[in-house]
Amino acid sequence: MASPSSPQRPAEAQLIASLAGGGRFWAIGSVHGDADRLASAHHAIADRFQPGDRVVYMGGYMGYGPRIIDTINEILTFRRHVIAIPGVELTDVVFLRGAQEEMWQKLLQLQFAQGPRKVLTWMVEHGAGATISAYGGRVDEGMEAAEQGVLALTRWTNNLRQSVREWDGHSALMSALRHAAVTDDGALLFVHAGVDPARPLEAQVDQFWWGSTTLESQTGPYQNFTAIVRGYALNVPKIQTDGPILTLDGGCGRVNDGALVAACLDGAGHVLDVIQI
């Protein structure tokens, strides 16, 4: 059994998290290494938190921003605070995998990629350089290792893995990330970036973290969900707090003075409160 201080590991959890329907849900948009804004949002949520509330982190904890280690530590600290509240279950706090976390997992297996230098270059251009630096790595050493071959790359990625393990709870969090979360009454779907409306939920793969260009043109409900809540808009940050598709991305960590957005929703997807910091 997972300890109260550690998120559930995948052996104990499905890729799609299930949340009890009804009640209230706090959805926290992408953070991207802005630990100060996250701490402020946590304080605001704590002041408003009610017994029975649940928390869904929408992915995008790493990348871009300057304080990735502090961001992960802040998430773990707040989780411990929430699950210590009487009536809150371990499963009432859910962490989704975002684009940055998906990229990080792929980066740690870079030695198996075709054209690893090209892949690493793309990842760095899309925010992964900050995560590499946060865990004590250097991009130039990774590029050099990519030129040297599989053994050199394996040493480089193993060093990054070891650095993650040295931070209490970080590996457990990365192992606990879910692809999406749904309420057991079928009303709400929480995703990082989106879904492909033409595919059933169990057939979504990269769409969860890279989104779908057809999602916003969807005119009818997706699999009868009342609302889809996402924490990241792929190209341009966006905040949309009404309608069937809710987007909570103020550009936190990835654009100058980007805001962190969190929203409290009822069981039907109506926004009850918005925190924008």
C-alpha cells in the first residue's frame, strides 16, 4: 500500500483515474516550474477547501520555468496537507501526465531513439532544457553523448534518473501520473491538452498531451461527458471558463508573466470559483 506521503504507483492504479461524481473539484492548470505562483494558488485553495473536495493537477509541472525542483516539492507538500484533512481519501488527489512529463520519460530513454541528437534538440526547443538543468544535467553533454553512441547516452540518462531518485517523492510522482481522469457518473473528463473526438477514450494516446486540432470545433458532446477540462493549450495560452470545453492555461512558466489558473467546478462542470495568479 502506498504511504500517505507518496502518490499511488501504476501497479496500484489504472491509466485513467476515476473520481467520485458530484461534489467539487479543484483543477490546477499547467505550472511549468513557477513554484511561487503554485504556492500562492495552493494557499488560496487551502482557504477555500471544503471536506469532500477533490484536486486534479492537469500536468505540465516541469519544463520552461526556473524552479522545477521546488515546484515538484510544493506539489508533494500540498498533497500531504490535503490528504491529512478528515474525509479526504488518497484517491481524491490526482496527477495527470502533461506534455513535459511525457517528454521527460522519453528523454530518459533517449538511447533507444532514432536520431537521438535531433530528438534532444526538439525537446530542448520545447522546454525540456530547464528540466535537464534542474536535475543536474547539461544539454551540451547530452548532445555530445548522442554523437558518441548508445553507451554514452545510457550513462547520461542514467545520471539523470539517479538525480531524480535523490529527491524524495519525485520518482514516485512521475510513476503515478495518469493519462486522464473521469468522474464515475460520466459527467466530467479531465485531460492535459485534449482528446481526439473521433477516438474512444481508451484509444487516445498522444492526443492527451499534444491535444487535437478538431476538439474545439466539436459541436456535440464527446462520449456524453458534460464538460472536458484541460490544463494546457498547445500553441497559445488560453483561459476559457464556460462552455463544454474548459481551458485553464494562463501561460504560467512558459510566457513572460504568465498566470497560473485554477478553477473550482461542481459535479456538472460549472465553474464556481477561479484563481488566477
